Amino acid sequence: MTTSTLLVTDVENLADVVALLRAAAAELDCGLSVRTLAGDEVDEAETAAAARRDRERKRLPTPVRVDLHATTEGATVDAEAVLRGARARGLVRGATVDEVRRTSGR
């Protein structure tokens, strides 16, 4: 099985970025979850509001990660394809491929 992680740096616009990523992922039979860098689930609206406050205080917002997973048996998780699909839908900046992990299923 392959899992992939995207890193989202445009956290102030998290809802827009995630919507584009989610649409692109769904087209490839993938789902996603938004998490902190430590792996905890996040409230997207609260995280975006905190990022805006950080910017107002001249601080860099903390990026979040988007974990991709297959939603159907045999689907391939391709972070680069999800990112390309999101860009085709209008994503200009704020997300990049972080890592790809391959594990063998038993």
C-alpha cells in the first residue's frame, strides 16, 4: 500500500486549498485528512483563523499536512497527480508533496 502526504503552507486559505485537493483526490479514488505536523486532527476553520492571527502578528503560520489514502481497493495514491489535479482546478500556491510511503500489505 502507498500513502502520501502533502504539506500545506497557505494555511490562511486552508478551506480553499483543501477543497481543491479534495476534489482532485476524489477523482483519483483517494480521500484525505488534514492534520498537524505531529499527526493530530485539526479543525480547518480554527486552524485558518489562527494562521491569520499569526500573519497579523508578523509570525509565520505553522503548516499542516494532508494525508492521502485510497478509498477503493487497488487504487494508487499519487500525491503528485493529486497536486496536478488541484492546480488544474486553480490552486496557484500553498501545497507541495511532502513524502510518499510504501508499505507491503500482509
